[in-house]
Amino acid sequence: MDTHAFKRSLHHSDRYNRRGFGRADEVAGSLEQAYQSGLIGSIRDNGYRLNHGRLQVRLAKDFGFCWGVERAVAMAYETRRHYPGERLWITNEIIHNPSVNDHLREMNVQFIPVEQGVKDFSGVTSGDVVILPAFGATVQEMQLLNERGCHIVDTTCPWVSKVWNTVEKHKKQTFTSIIHGKVKHEETLATSSFAGTYLVVLDLEEAQIVADYILGKGDRNSFMARFSKACSPGFDPDQDLEKLGVANQTTMLKRETEEIGRLFERTMLSKFGPTHLNEHFLAFNTICDATQERQDAMFSLVDEPLDLMVVIGGYNSSNTTHLQEIAINRGIRSFHIDTPERISADNSIEHKPLGQELIREQNFLPSGAITVGITSGASTPDRVVEHVIQQLMTLSEKN
Ligand code: SF4
């Protein structure tokens, strides 16, 4: 499929909208009520600190909603206003946050059901309105919705679209796209659907395996065993690693993406020499700062003396999990929760340790003076963070 031509024609369709409906003022009140927080505002004004009896809270200096997510949520609210009577769907969680998705359900927005990892669009009919989430949708999904006569409201973050344009450029110049991301993440699935030949690498370690192979230091069978589910159909490492461009899932570590870019630049330089570098490596600039800013703020926060840490965000949120990793790597007792209700009045907490299932732990808040660090992922509204802090304040008074 000519994905570029399809996208261009979709953008001209009168059943497609990616700019909102000019109803920002009408939805501002509902958004403020659902997501914003006076308490968080005052903690910010107080140098990101709150003292409450024996409890001290230290808030990360960057946390919560990034502008791409804020924009997507506002567009979803505008869409409901604009189409009050139509059936309204979302192809996926608009963002990885349970409270946002619950609010949308209350507004009678339906989620496309997923059976064993496959979306079931059978209930979607002509005239329905379908919202595409902040991290985008695959080109095949867009095509299906378009052919079915749906109205498409595309909230894909412009930074994500920029990555798609980059892989389109790679494809046009017959370069292979090396995508730094998680193979099964919706954003990476969408990005790879726009790419021609591609290979997804999870981290620097996997990138190094690819770089070694390019320089003749790898074995084809073990290479394919490792990457067979992370590449385009028919991918041949002996032919398809001659011309490379790098792209990324926007919620990966920015620094790691940059390092991966530099690694491939060095690799191609060493294989083809400086005169031919431009024929074999395409530089890129598709990195959104929001994820890195939250991680940098987390690195500063864990430098402070903390007794424990609470990281708030959806359990399938990639950037929230990275924040939790930072705390754990520093040896801090850290709890990843998705909603304030995970903290109970009996001083227990239900949380998700890294890579494990949910567990409940007793004696969450220890006695005596205590300092708690707080941060949240890019898809968590301030209102949720506020409720967590209120739970902590109440617990600290009782226990
Ligand atoms: S993290 Fe960046 S790319 Fe992703 S939605 Fe937010 S602003 Fe957009």
C-alpha cells in the first residue's frame, strides 16, 4: 500500500479531523474539574514540597500530563460535544490512564474490544465516530475505518506523526528504519505500519547486536532467532542493513535513542567510510522531550533523602515503568500504583513491583517522620496525584 498517498487523501476527507472542533472553551470547565488540582498548584508554588505533620512530600519538578496527552484528551471531550447523538468509539485507551478512560466511558465513549490481542471492529458501522489515540493507530486500522464510512477524529500527537513522516522518508529512499521501541507497544505497531523495511530494537544492547552483525561479527541464525518477531516480513539481515535510518517510540529514553543513533552512525562510518556515510545513514530528529524531562526530574528527586517513593501511572504505561525503574535502581522502597484507591485506610497498598503481578503489602507508611517522593507518568492527570497525596496525608494522621 502507498501509505503516504493514503494518508494524504485521508487528510483531505471531510470525514477526517485532526485539529479539533473549535470548542475548547466549551470543554475547559469539564476538563479542569476532572483533571486539574489546586493542591498540586500550591505544592508547585511551594518549591514542590508539602509539609503535613510528620509527613513531608517531595514532588518531582516535571511529572504528569505532557501536552500531547492534554491535547488528545481535550479533543476527545470536544468530539463528544460535537457529536452528541452519534456512536463514539476509541480504537484503544486514549492514553494509558484508567481514570481518564473511566471518564470517557461515563461520557458514553466505547472502546473497540480486543480478543487475544486482536481488535474486533465488527461493531463499528458507517456514520460512527472513531477517535484515534495520542499514540496513533496503524495505517490498516485507519484504512478499515475509512472504508467503513466512519468519521475519524485523529488525536495522534504531532511528535508521533513526525516519526511516521521520518520512516516514510526512509522508505522512499529505500533505507531500513531501525525503530527504538517495544515491539508490541501500540505506538511502535503504528510506526512500523508506515515503515517499509524495519527492525525494532528494544535498547542499546539489542542495537549493539545489530551493529556487530553489520560489522561481520554475528551469526545469521541467532540474529534471526532474536529478531524474527521484530522486523518487517522477509527481512534479510545480509541485505537490509546496508542503509539505515533511526526512528523511535516517543516514550523511550531520549538519551538511549540518541546513543543508538550515534552507535549506528559510527558503525556505518566504520564500514563505509566518511565519504559514503550519507548514502548509508540518515540522521534524525524526532525526539520528544517530555519523557526525558520527567526522567531527569526523577533522577534529581531520588538524589534527595527519601523514605519511600510512589510512582503513579497506568500499569501498561511505558514511561511510568521507566520512572519506577529509576527508583528501584537507587534502592528506594518504591510503589507503582495506577489509582489512589490502591492505598487503603488500613495502611496497606496494592502495587505492581517491576515485571511482576499486583501484590498487597501491609504497613505501607512507617511510623515517625517520613519523606515520600511522588511522581507520575505523562498520562496521569494532576487530580489523580492530588488524591494520592490526600490519602497519604490521611494515613499519616491515623497511623
Ligand atoms: S510523550 Fe511526547 S510524543 Fe508522546 S504524547 Fe506526550 S508530547 Fe506527544
